[in-house]
Amino acid sequence: MHTTVQMLTEAPPQLLPARSLMAFTLASHIILVPLGVALPLITLIMHGYGLRRGDPTALLLARRWSAVMAIQFAIGVVTGTVLSFEFGLLWPGMMGRWGDVFGIGFGVEAWAFFLEAVLIAIYLYGWRRLPARTHFLLGLPLPAAALLGAFGILAANSWMNTPRGFTLDAAGDPVDVSIRKAVFTPMFGPQYWHFVVAMLLTAGYVVAGVYAVGWLRGRRDRYHRLGFTVPFSVAALLTPVQFMLGDSIARQVFHQQPVKFAAMEIVWKTDTHVPEYLFGRMHPDGNISGGIRIPQLDSVLAGFHTDTEVTGLTSVPAADRPTATQATIAHWAFDVMVGIGSVLILLALWYAVVLLRHRRLPASPWFYRCAALAGLASVVAVESGWITTEVGRQPWIVYQNMRVADAVTATRSSSLWIMFGLVVVVYLLVFGAFLVALLKMSRRWRQADRAATGAGPAEVPEADGPYGPRSAALSAKAAGADGHDTPPDTGGRG
């Protein structure tokens, strides 16, 4: 019998719906994470540029991005809360036994979450109500709060990959917990920085992609040029950094989780001079079909030498390693992530060459087509990275300490499938509402821009908004309506 089918037959009936539900909610939530982690920093960069240069266009972009940031955070509250409940509801075996060891990460993430909510509210409310410098300074803690949240969740996940900071008593329960060792595990540093930089460059490409589409549609004013340049420059600068961090974390996996590395590279038997496969499929007997085979490259990538010994999947019993299907999934996800990263490096290089040699943005429509797709590609790369991390660790939920099947809930599988269906419906409604809100905001902003240049309707949707700054045209319109001579607000002062 096929190994995968056999393992599914022997697994608890709750396992498949529980894993499917967790995978769906995590994959949905992670779409929002790049904006949650990185948009505050990108917004403050634009905000600081606008204040330093006295640039009302930059301040207008920063104010509009702050509104998107607030809506995204509200949606993230829903998806993140669902995930938090699922850890306890779907995996009580893990939380009940190991919660005292690694639960501090979730605690840090929760505190960061509430802190970020307060800071976003202050920052959003402060437009036109606080002095410009005070408003900007109050926004500076926002990126730190976002990074603190990432710190908490990555501490928990890295512990699941390389559990440390405890000893086991005679019953096999963890005792003598060291919080410092449980947080700062061997995989924490590589995972954390790889994740943070991934969020920054993904958010940069996503935001820049919006203005790249505008450029392709003929909107080539300063508003769209600046809206593209700042986030794309952040992403382009970090892309080669991320490539190096990715290489570093792969090498850490090679040393700390050799069986996971074997799954990522579909290595069946421990050997030297191991070839690298680009894609390809592993069969239960260890044979590999399809893909592109590059002789000896895997050993070189792992240890910089063809004599480097790479651990194979058969180094451990079948029950302690990913199945051939799981290894293939992890391998494809890893290759997709690396492939997208390589293409993004070429795009960043294209941008840098034109910018440095000609002191202008690229003019080719093909560049902006690629830039518009870069945001979507970056999100796919992030999803692929999490698939690699989670599928490659199978069958362990706590690496080499607890299997996923031992942690799953005893709730009936039919109830879990019903819950899965309800969550899918709720998420469709939530993400639909998010998309509708963004489209309405975009339409309102375009109407305001047309009105500011005299090309739109007399009614300006943003004129009475609670944040600014207003353009000179809007301020003049408001002054005329009030009968007062009000100067244009370009510094965010109230």
C-alpha cells in the first residue's frame, strides 16, 4: 500500500480536518501579515520624507497608507484571533503538555498586538490634530510594536522546530523550564530575520505594485511616481539581503533539522556528492522522476564542497520522517520560494541599474508589468516558505518530541469539517469586506484628486475627513465655504 494512504488510514480521523482547517486559516492570515508588520515602517518613511522636504504629496500618501494600515489591522484582528483559538481547540495535546514551555511567545505577541492597536489609533487620529513633529514622533514606536509581535510568534514557531529550555521527568512531561533557552532556540535568529525581511520586501512590492498598475494606466504624475518609488526602493534594497538570509536559514536547517532538509531537497539516502533537483517528484521507493538534475550541487550548497555528506530520509524510521508526498510538497514549495526570490533579484537589479546610471525611474512598460506582479509573487513566496517550514517538519508538531497525531483534538471529525466550512464562509465575507473597503477608499481618493485639480465634482468626499493634510485646492474650497482665509495644511498640524 502507498505509504501516504497507509498513514492516513492509521491516523486519527480528526487529523485531516484539523490540519486542513489550520492550514486554511494560517494561509489566509499570512496574506495580511506583510502589511501588518511592514506597512507602518514604509508609511513612516514616506511621512518623514514629507516632513523633511515639506512635500504635501508625500504626506498625502502617508496619510492614506495609514488608513489602509488601520483597516488591514482590523481584518487581521479577526484572522489572528481565530488562529489563537485554533491552537487550543485543535491541538490540545500540544498546548496542554508544552504550553508552559513555549507559551511565552504567544503572550508577547498578544501584548504587542494590543500595543499596536493603541499606537495605530493615536497615529490615525493625530492627522490634523497634533503638531507635525509630535504626530510623527508618536508614530515611531509602531514598527517596533509590529516587530515585537513577529518576535513572539516566531519564538513559538522556532521552538516547535528546535525545542529547547526544558528537561523531561519520568512521565515524559517537561520540567525545569528555562524561558530564555525556550525563546532563543538555534532556529530563532535565522527564522526571525528571514521572516521580518520577507515581510518588508513583500509589503514594499505589494504597495509599489498598486502604483505600477496606475503607471501602466497612464497615471504618471508625481503622486504615482512617489507612491511607487519609496516602497519599491525599500523592497529592492532588501531583496539581495533576503537571498543571503535564505541561504543562511537553509544551512541552519541542514545542521539542526537534517531530516527536514532531506525533505526540502528530496534526498533519499545519506551520501556525499548529492545532486540538486529543481522540482521533480519523489516516489515511495526513493526514486525521483521529472525535474532538472544538477550533479553534486546539493552537497555544495549544504557545505560548500562536493564531499559534504547530506543526511537522507532513510536515516530515520518511516514513522519519524515526512512521506514521499510530503517531501515533494516541501521541495516544490522551497523551489518556488527560491525561484521567486531569484527573479525578484533580477527585477531589483534592473531598477538599480537604471536609477544609478540615468537618475530616473525605468521607462519600459515591461518593468512596470513585472513590478505589478512582484507583489503577488512575493505573497506566493511567503506562503511557500510557511509550507516548507510546516510540511517539512512532519510528522512532528514538536520536532522529535510530539507527533501531530498525538496532539490533535478528540472532537468528532464531522464537527471539525462543519467548523472548516463555516470558517471558509466567514473568511470569504471578511476578505470580501476588506476588498470592498479598499476599492471604496481608492475611488474616493481618485475623486478627491480630480476635484483638487478642478477636473472632478464639486462635492469632495475627503474634505471633512478627520485626518489630513489637505491640498491647497481643498483648503481653499473649505475656506470659501467657511468664509475664512485658511492656509493649506501641509504639515499635519491641527
